[in-house]
Amino acid sequence: MGNRFICMTKKDSRENGRSNSLVGSRSKRVERSKRRSVMEEELLHRQALSMAIQQHQLSQRFEGSMSRRIGSTSSRRRNDLSESFPASNKQLPEFLENIKTKRVVLIHGEGFGAWCWYKTIALLEESGLLPISFDLKGSGIDQTDTNNVTTLEEYSTPLLDYLKNLPEDEKVILVGHSAGGACVSYALEHLPQKIAKAVFLCGTMVSDGQRPFDVFAEELGSAELFMQESKFLIHGNGKDKPATGFMFEKEQMAGLYFNQSPTKDIALAKVSMRPIPLGPMMEKLCLTPENYGTSRRFYVQTLDDHALSPDVQEKLVRENPPEGVFKIKGSDHCPFFSKPQSLHKILLEIAQIQ
């Protein structure tokens, strides 16, 4: 009886072992399957991220030579862009002869970077001009911490350095978007001999003693109220220290800046925009009649603008009259996205003014 009991116990043990082995094997297969699924999912994420980065890099055109190389890779895109400027190649040389200043410097607005001008760069190059765009301090892919950019001079350093290094007899057409208009005004005051014409694109064309922020005060409230209550403020040096920057939420940005822009450009902006340094926006400009006052200024109004209303833009023009005023119907605050062909034609027209 004892032997039989022992024998049966060994048999049960072997069966239990086989059963446990099957369960363990099945469990391992499930685990391997889960690991494989996770690895495949991570791989897809990495591939998607890589494609997004590549696409983003294609849109970041900082030097004219770089944008020419990128632009030439797509004949379909070149044809699309050319529709806005129907002049044939035979007419192009004569057209260029009427333009004394061919170099166009494009300055982005608050939170943006050189990347936002990619359509305008391609269009201007199609017309034979020499556009260039670069990142201001703490913007785009510039490595400077936005919280450390405290003055308008520092914010404008890339522009000022570029102008200072131009050949002695060379001038540029300077285009400033939104708050980038303050950088244009600063350059007009300090390096007027380098600028043939200045174009304020729905920009902060302030008068002497004004701050760039003052232009937006009607939409955002007074500077004092904004500093006290805004939930968009960034305290880079600690909550107990003065704010160093601000940035709107992505959905609010879409309504303010891109209410007429294509979906793809909005997506690009949402992943590319950076916080806005507060110091330069709160700095009063000193603009003299001898320098700023003798410059040739032009203003481009955007008539469906939710960030800087047409009424505010009209007020800027009345209080600080430029040489010429142009208007783009159906454009939001970013005509380089929403109305690139219309903007292009206006820039060409300004370039041809003698």
C-alpha cells in the first residue's frame, strides 16, 4: 500500500510538472508577444518622430543658399508658388533691373522663428530676389534660454550683427512681422545707413517712448494688469521673482494667430513656437527724427487679424504715418501662411518703389 501511494505520488508529480511546464511556456510566449508588440510600437513612434523632425527641418530655411537647395527639389511646389508671380523668364531680368535693393531680410515675430518664412523665401527667390531669415535670440533653434533675454538690443543681436557685417555700400529691405517690428525700429534707429526700406507686417510700429507691448494692450489689457493676472506668464527665475516670458496655450494661439491659415502650417507652428521673452516687449524705444525719422517705412495691414485688430493697425498708421500702406484681405495675423501670394506681390511692389 505504501509503495502504491509513493508510485501514485510520483506520477501525479510528473503530470503536475508537465502541466506547470505548459503553463510556464504559454506565459513566456505571451510575455514575448507583449514585448514584441511594445518594441514594434516604440519603433513606429521613433519612425514617426524621425519623419516629423525631417519635415520640420525642411521648413527651417535660414540662409538663402539653403532654401534654394531645398526649394529646387520639388518641381510641383515650385509651379504652385510661381502662380502668384506669372512673369516669364524673359521678363525677369528687366524686372530685376528696376530693383536697386535685392536683399530682403525677414524678421519673425514673437514666439516664431526663421521657419515661419519658408513660403515667402521660396516666392521671393522665384522672383530673383535674395531673401534671408534667421532666429532672434532665444527663438527658433537658437540655443539661448528665453528667460535670459532681457533687452531689445540683446533680442535683436542676430539682426544687428548681420547688418553691421554687410559690405559698406550694401543696403537691405527689412521686413518685420508682429513684435519683430520693434526690432526693425531699433535697427532703423541704430543702423539707418544699412536699411533702404522697412516694412512692418501687421507689426509693432511704435512711436518714440512706446513699448512693443503697448501695441497689444487693447487686446491683452494694460501691462500692469497683464503682469498681475495673466496665466500665461513664465517665471524663469522663480515664482517670487519678476516674470521672464509668456506663452499662450496652443488652442488660444490657433484662434489668435492662425484663424485663416492652412492646417499644416498651424501644426508646424504648434510644435515650433517658443516662449516670448518679456523684457524686450516691455522696453520703451528711443526713436529720433534724425535716424528713425528719416527712414522709408511701409505698413502692411491684415484685415482678418485676431491678434492685432485692423482698428489697432489703423491707429498705428495714423499716429506714426509711414510712406505707404498696403492691405491684405482675408489674412490672419500670419499672412506668410494664410495669404503668401498676396504678401509676396506687396513685397515686390515695395521693392520696386524708387
